[in-house]
Amino acid sequence: MNFPVTRMRRLRRTEAMRSLVRETHLQSRALIYPLFLCPGEGVRKPISSMPNVFNLSLDEAVKEAERCAELGIGGLLLFGLPAQKDEQGTGAWADDGIVQSALREFKKNRKLDSLVMMADVCLCEYTSHGHCGVVARDGDHFHIENDASVELLAKTAASLARAGADVVAPSDMMDGRIAAMREALDAGGCDQIPILSYASKFASAFYGPFREAADSAPQFGDRRSYQMDGANRREAMREIELDVTEGADMLLMKPAMPYLDILREARERYELPMGAYQVSGEYSMLHAAFERGWLEPQRAMMESLLSIRRAGADFIVTYFAKDAAEVLG
Ligand SMILES: [Zn+2]
């Protein structure tokens, strides 16, 4: 049936009609808010490149988490900025590490029961060199040791789960980490704790502002020997396949908006629940345009989230989680 029998505009006539036939919906329960924990008390340190995002000491983080629970947000993704960093990143798996301590506190607070507590698993916030694994130096050259890093990452995942994480989310991109983490979790009595794998994390310029937020910029070199080349769609599917085989329970795609095609393809191929991380650069560039009056903030924010959802994400990790939850009511 063609025009004039078919008229697509019939179903766009009123908001009630448009709402009835809408295919994709956003909900606060499917938004995850990242939190950056730092030492001290009463600390609420703004991140200059990310408006309305802060480094928070534990007392302030509790207030922020309670607000997220009130807004009906689905969960938090926790990152830590330790007081001390070292070559190995020992703070990542310390029993009294910054995220471990926060998890113990959060888990005692009944107001936070509705939040799924996800703990990022990586070493870059804890290492003095800022890389996600163990650095081996050879004169002027260096490389990141895969298997030695995996061992430390598995230890970190187990430590976070023991402290109360509901989900562990490895973001390091070492080979074989999912199987190693599953083994460490099970051996540590945490066989009920799922792994949310950043299965195909691309080496992206859009992480720039996060490195200020998490104080995790590499001190030398870059991350291209472990994070993926942004040109590679097929390789992304292989990465995901491996993580699924190794026992990942959920997938997290990162970044989101510049990689929506990857998200769509993964959605069509895999049955696992899948999230997408709308990363710092995606957030900052929208805010930069809002500040100049170039984009309408609420509409652009919601449209950016909707595009990620439509591409196939079940849930979205986003710095807009609180703002979007307010709009969604
Ligand atoms: Zn890292």
C-alpha cells in the first residue's frame, strides 16, 4: 500500500497517539550512576571538565547514593581514588581499600537497598604509572604483562565481592581475565556474584575527562596495546565471544554513542543482558554545547540516552542518570 492510502503521519498526530506507538522507552531503573570515591571527609571536589560530577569522600558519597535511590536509579558504578598509589596498584585489592570500605558502609544502609552496587575492576586508578596492568620495563620500552595483571585483577574482583559488591565490572581488557575472575570469585565463596564484562572496550579519545575524574591518566605511553582499535567491528565480536565463553554474565559496551553499530550487532548476536557506558567525553561534549546555548539540554540528553537504548542497551551507565531520572519521574 502506497500513498495516498498509506499516510505515516496519521500515527504522529497527537502526543497521545505518538506515545501509544512509541517503540523504545527509558526508565530510571535501567540507569546506572558512576561515583568517584576519594579519601577525606566533607569532600565534594568538582571535576572541571564534567559539570555536576564530583570526587566524593565517603560521607558525601552516602548522601549522593541516597539521592540516587530516592530517584529510582537502578544502581551505582563505583570507582576509587586511593590516598596512595604504587607500582603494582595494591590499593585495588586492599581489604580496607577505598571502594571496599565504601561498599561495607553502603551495605549497612537500608536506604540503599534498591541500588545494585557495581564495582569497577581495574588497576589504573591505583597504579603510580596509570596503566591497567603490570608494567614490565625493558630499557626505553615497556609493555603490559597480561598474565601477571590477570592474577592481580582476579584478586581485586574477589576482594570487591567480599566487601559487598553486587556485581564486579572488569574494565581492564586483559586476555583471560573473565575466567580467572570467575575462578577467584567462586573460590572465595562469591559464586552468586555476576561479572559485568567490558567485553569490547575501545581505545577512545572520549575517555579524556574521566581521567581527570579518576586521576588515572597513563604517565607514559597509551592503552592501545590492550584496549581495542576503534576501526574493528569483527574483532569486537570475537572479544565478546571469548568473554561469554569464559563466563561473563552481562556485557558492557564502551563508549556508547560513537559505537552504536557495535552495540546493535552485539545485541543481535548475544542473549546476555547488555549495558552501554555513555562515557565522560560524550557527557562533556553535550555539556559544552549546553553552556553555549547550542543544544537544548533536556531534549539532547534524553535523545542521546534513547539512541543508546534503541541500539540495544538494556541499561545505561551515564553521568546524566540523576538528571534523566528527574525527567522520567
Ligand atoms: Zn583501567
